[in-house]
Amino acid sequence: MASLKDVKIKIGGVKKTKQITKAMNMVASAKLRGAQQRIERFRPYADKFFDMLGDLGGQSEDAAHPLLAARDEVKTTGIVLATSDRGLAGSFNVNIITAALKFAQSKKAEGKDVKFYCVGKKGRDAVRKLGYEIPTALVGQMNALDFGMAASVGNRVMEDFLGGSLDEVFMFYGEFISLAKQPPVSLPLLPIASAGKEEGDVPAKAKDYIYEPAVDGLLAELLPRFVKVQVYRGLLDTSASEHAARMAAMDNATRNCDEMVGALTLLYNKTRQAAITTELIDIVGGVEALKG
């Protein structure tokens, strides 16, 4: 049985850990409020942009813009992987990375090359260990997330797609649904025509848009912006999901600390009682020996 001193040291250590996890929970909660407000304000814009581009793309030929044209043969797949820079967020990063790597493995099994465009240290580290090519990696910037960051990622994948080094692009990120649910999501980015066909639920004829100037002229301006908007939405979702997952993880850790303190306190009392009983037995034994 552990000594009283050892048990007391363990209790003190667990209490200090509880203070840390509780503080991290409060920090994550404060950051979550701001991140949640940002994604909730941006989602209606991104959704309407997606609907409008789906209708606009449906009125044009694939040849109207290079970003709309699907390749006859897909040889290289690009994956934009959005994760957090820090851990202590439960299984949040693991779920996104696992989904992306499973998708990459399926593409490799089809004979395609796979390239990763990583945003976040956790995803970059996991992909690098497996030897995938990483043309772009943004690390340590999720706390300072802005549209310029999404634009740089979007510009890079569009440049590679138009240059012929990529034939299709998908984005994997954590979608913020609630405090308890942040599932990994796969979003097709390029070519834009295939993305609209896969996710557009409303047929083009049911929509009523008036475009000025002509459709082809608008495509050249809006399609690059559309890619950046979708990347930005994924990064905002990932940021809010990270804080929600970390808040839940730290809340669970705090409760576990309370349970450990209770168990260790019980052990301390049992150990103390056993020590007192042993001392009493020694005293009684000594008294009986003197009487004899």
C-alpha cells in the first residue's frame, strides 16, 4: 500500500491538473463564442454563393472557364486538409486526418497521385510522416485566421489546377454543428462544375436570377472568388469545431480529475486508518508484554 506522503502528493498533483484543465476550458469557451459567431454569419453568404454559382454554371458550357472543365482523365488529386495547430481537442484532429487519409488511399488504389495542401500543424505532421507530397503547408496561423489566408490557399490550388499539376481538388475539414458534434466533411472544390452537380439540391430551372453582364463575363470574376469563399468557410468551420472539441475535452478532463481526487482521498483515509490501527496494535502489544 502507498505511503501517506505519496498519496498526498498525488492528490496535490491532480488538483493542479484540474486547475489547468478548468482554465483551458474557460479559454476555449471564450474563443468558441467568437468563432461560432463568425461561421454563423458567413454560412448564409457561402450557401447563397454556392446556389448562385450552381445556377450560373448550369447556364454555361464547361469550356466557358477552365475552372469548370472536368478532366477526361484524372491523374492527380489535391486534398486541402484543415486541422488545428494544437492538440488537447479529443479526437477532433484524428477524425479529420483519418477521413482524408482514407480518401487518399482510395485514390492511390485507383492509380492516382495525391498531393496535400495542409492548413494546421496536426494535419501537416500526420501527412508528412506517410511521405505524401505537400506543396503548401500553413502552420501556426489558425489563431489569426482571415480571408487572406484562405485566398492564398485557394490561389495555390487554382494555379496548380490550371497549370495541369492537379486534375481535381477536395477539401477536408471539421464542420461545426454543435458543441457535441463536429464531424469531418469532404467538399469538392475543383472542378467547380462537378462540385455543383454533387451538392446542388435545387435544379437550375427552379431558380430565378438575372445576370448582368453576360454569364461568361461573370464566371471569370466569380469562379476564383467562389473557390476562396469555400476554403474560407471550411477554415472557419474548423476553427469553431476545434474550440468546441477542446472545450468538451477539457470539461471531461476536469470531471476525471474530480473523480481521481475522490478516489485518492478515499485511499488516503484508508491508508491513514491502517497506519493508526498498526500503531495501536504495537502499543497494545507492548503493554501486554510489560504486563507479562
